[in-house]
Amino acid sequence: MEILALLSRESLTAQHIKSALKGYTIYTLKTLEEFEDLSINIPINLLIVDTLSHPLSELGNLLHRLEHDMVILIADENPDKFSLSSRPQSVYGCVNAESIQRGLQAMVEHAFEKQRLRRMTEVLKRSRDDAYISAGGHTITDRAEETASLDLGTYPSERFQQKKVLVNFTKMLTFGFDMRKLFSNFMDSVSDIAHVNRMSIMLRDKEGFQVRECYGIDPYIVNNIKLGKESALVTWLAKNGRIRHKPLHPTDALGMDIKSEMELLQCTFSFPIIYKGKLIGIFNIDNKITGEHFHKDDLEIIFVLCNYLAAAVKDIDLYNQVLFQKEFTRNILGSMTSGVIAIGQDGKITVFNQQASEILNLKPQEVIGQGIKSLPPSLGEILYETMEKGLLYKRHEVEIGEDKLPVGVNSYRLLDENQLPAGAGIVFNDLTESRKLDAEKRKSEELASINELMAKVAHEIRNPMTSIYTYTQLISEKFKDDSLSDFYTTAVLHSIQKLDSLIDKLLIFSSEHIYSFNEESLEPLLNESADYIKKNLPPTHKFLKQGLSNPVFIKADKRLLSKALSYLVLSIIDRTPLGAFITLETDTLKEDAAFMEIAIKYNGDDFAGNSGGSVYRSVLNIDNLGAALNIPISNKIIEAHGGSITIKSENGNNTFMVKLPLSVEKGELDSERQRESSRY
């Protein structure tokens, strides 16, 4: 059973390491002295050092005293940033602190594999030395090879031991992603077995097979030789999948072509490197440096090694492809003008691009690998609901932080190959500039509306003025006719009143009015509006005002606010049928309420609009300017009082909902109510 020691002062790091290595016995130590005491009594197979709490400068003597490949470092940098040449021989490898869960267990297993290999190699060497001494200076293998040919067998026990060592060694080749180091280790292992004078490894590319690594071959030949996909040697190896010996006396064209190509490659044997049934490379070797024959088991072992090499090559290709995709994705995310955040199935943040960092003012290293609680609550909730409930947000707006930063969010659910939830992602943008542009656009539209309005004002004023001028002339000519004089006088007065009302509305609409705010009881104000409405209400309509159950006080300019409410009621008359019923109601005041709501209800055509800037659009398509100005003027006055108008329309049931802020807090309001009640 392998025993591990962990040297770390950080309890959180220690928990992560133990979680990644659940199948091992681990002793957690905080000081070097504790490790020294433990190693005296218990044989430690592997030491894991957290360099974040124990810098390498403190461990120099210890690392140089320990055996080979006995230490794994946990660092805050990528492993490839540590120079292999600068590491003590006791250090097997290094794992990024952020990759403990993904990479630590694999590295520990490979470190133990390498330790077992070294022990077996030492045993094998000692057994060979003993055999050499017992044979009087000649090993059993040496004497056997003097008479052995290619097809003769060998001594099973020694070959089995050698094969086992090499198989264990090839497992190590699958770890690490440096192709040149892989080829170098591979040829070293072959050289230890066969001691050949020339070797070359060829890999397939788009054009054919080229030499990627070699030993003992002229570099000029290496740089200029290439086997096409249809070459004789490639075709034979791809078809048969077996070791090819160079033909000595070929009798057919194929054999002669194979011999020519193998002589060009300076090899005697060619081994196929096959992955999933496809030839991806060729390994070539020449004769042994001693001129001896190859044993059958030697070739079989090399053939097995080539199979491991094929898997390792594909792993490295896949790793490089993933790295390329990762870098490509990182560049895309880095150049995006939108923030991007993604979480995995465990709820940990896996993607947090630069734009997200700038919008949220968070550093990626502080967020990646953490839970969604490290994000603003509104974004964390969206990610959670998207992953767990499948709820997708499209063009959703939220406000973030104390500054109420406006953000537009789109969310996406991430699925695995089985279409099961594997995470979630959001793409979001800062809407601050967008809202500024929208506000400027609305102002521009309002100015355009007002300019168009002014042209209509001139036309509307000209009509009553023409009537006044004409009728005045006729009065002077027909003043003796009393009945005609009364008719003209009435018409003139009506036109003057219409003109006066229009001018009054235009002044309120187009100018900045100085309001005279006072503490006002809402009930008398509503009564004043109701009186004005009833005075101007045509006989074809009915109006009802409901009284307040309790006194309510607001800060208001009584004259203008009563006009605003009456204008809203009068604006309804033009869009309701004969006999329409209009009501003015007030909702019951709730506890801790900050606003009072006044509802003006009627049945008639739907009014497609709402409060704010959109009420100005109704001015552009009107025939009666005096009536159409009622809603914009009411909106302007109510907004000046800190209130708002909401227009709701559904199936002919329409409501103007007016919200006005109360002038006192709840405690003061209760006392005001009591004083007001005592007056009645």
C-alpha cells in the first residue's frame, strides 16, 4: 500500500488534495520537522508539497536528499512554466493549484508507476549481473544469440521480465504532452532492448509520411525523404498491419519497391504504428550495433511499444487540438464586447471573460473555480435557474450593485452528449450607454413632435381668428337684426373661449411652469376637479366621483393638479360612445404606503399608449388639437408632482391610473387624519 505525506499549512488546500486522492493513505504535515519525524518511523512513498505555503527556497536540502521521483509540487503557476532542468531529481512533476481535482491523481499514479519501474529495472540489472558472473563472463542471452536466428525462441523467464518492464514503461509514455520527449523516451527504450545503430519515426500528415525523429541517420536524408500515401512500404504495412523485414532478393515489383524504400530509410525492419485500425506512422530500425540477429521476442516487444506509441501520439494530438481550441476560444471571449460567464454542473464558474471582469469589476482569478455566490446575486440566480430549471432569459434587464448598474442578460443551458444539464452560461452587456442613447432619441422624438405641433397650433389658431374677423364684419353690417346679432355674438364668444382655452393649454405644455406647492387635502382637490368636469361634460355622458373614506394629504399645486385630473376625464369623452359612464375612484390607503392611486375608468376604444414620452405620440395624429393636448398636459403636471400616469386597456375596459406621492410619513399621517376628522 502506497503511503503519501502532504506538506501544507493551508487547510483548504489540504482538503482539496485529500478529496482528489480518496484511495490513498495521506499524512497531513505542517512543518519539515514533522515530516522528518514521520519518515523515520514510516516509509513514505510520495511527498506532496504545497509551495504556496512552503516556498521552494525553504525545501532545497530536503528535495536533494529524497529519492528520485518522490515529490510532487502544488504551485500557483502552470506546470510547463517550471524548467525541468532546474528541478531536483526527487521532483517528479508539478500540478497547478487550480487543476488539483483534474490532474493530481493521474500524476500520483504515474509517479508510483515510475517508481515501480525503477525498482524492477534495478532487480533486472542485478539478476543479469548475477547471470553474467555465474556464466564466467558470458550471459545466457549472449550464448543463445550466437546460434539464434530470427525465428528461434529465447529463455522465457528473462524475456518475460524484460517485457513486463517495458510494458510498465510504456504506460508512462501516455503521460506528458511533449511529442519530442515522447519520441526520445521511446527510442531510448528500444535502444535499451535492441541496441540498434539507426532508428527513425515517421508520422502521417496531409501529404504522406515524414520523418519526425531519428537516430544515426544523415540529417540531409531526413529532411528530403518522404513516403507517399500510395508508396509500396506504406501500402503493405497498412494492408497487413505486421512487421516488415527488408527483402533480401525480391522477385516481384512490390518487393523491389519495398526494398528500395527501406534502403533509402536505412532500415532493416519497419513497424506499423496503428491507431484504431489506421496507419498513422512507421517506426524503422536497422541492425544491432553488434551485428547480431534480432530475437523474435525483441521484435514483439518493439511492436507492442509501437501500439503504445500510437495511443500516446493521438493523445498528444488531441491535447494540442484542445489547447488550440482553448486558445482560440479564449481569444474570442477576450475580444467580445459582451460579458460571458459559464458554470459547470457542480455550480463552479468555469468561464469569466475580460469584458465580464470590466463590467462587474471583479478579477477572473478571484471568480473562476468559485461558486455562483461570488457573483452579484441577480446574475447568480439567473445561472442557477437556467441550469436547474431550464428557464432561459432573453433580453432580460437587471440592476447590479449599489450603483444600480443596468445590465441586459441572455442565458443559455449547456447540455452533455446525453442532452442532460451540464452547466449554464450568460451573455450580458452594460446598458448604461444604450439607455443614454435611448433617452437622447426620446428627446429628439419629442422635439420633432413639438415642432410638428407648433405647425398645427398655427393652423388651429388661424381658424377661430378667421371666424372672429368674419363675424365681426357681419355684425357691423347687420347690427340692426337683433336675432342675427345674438347668433354672431354667441359664435364669436365660443371661438374666443376656444382660443383662450387652447392658448392656456399650450402655455402649460410648452413652457416651464413655476408650481406653487402646498399641503393639500386630496378630497377638496378632487371635488374641485369634479365640479369642472361636470360643468364641461356633455349630456351624452355620465360621470361619478367616489369620495375618500379617510383624509389624505399631498404636496400639490391645487389649481394645476385639479386641471390635470379634469383634463384626463375630458380626454375620455372623445373616445367613448354615447351614454358612456366615467368614474373617478381612489384606492383604500394601505399601511406604509408611499403613494396614493387615483383610477379614472371608462368603457370605450382601447388606448394604445402608456405614461412618459409615449403620450406625445398621440399629438401627431389628431384632428382636434384642444382635446388631444389634454393627456400630455396632465402627464406633465402629474410628473412635476412626483407622480405618474399608467394607461391600461383590455377588451374595452380602460383605466387611467394616477399615482401621487403622500406628503407625510405614516406616523404624521395618522395624526393628520385625526385632526382632519375632528373638523367634520
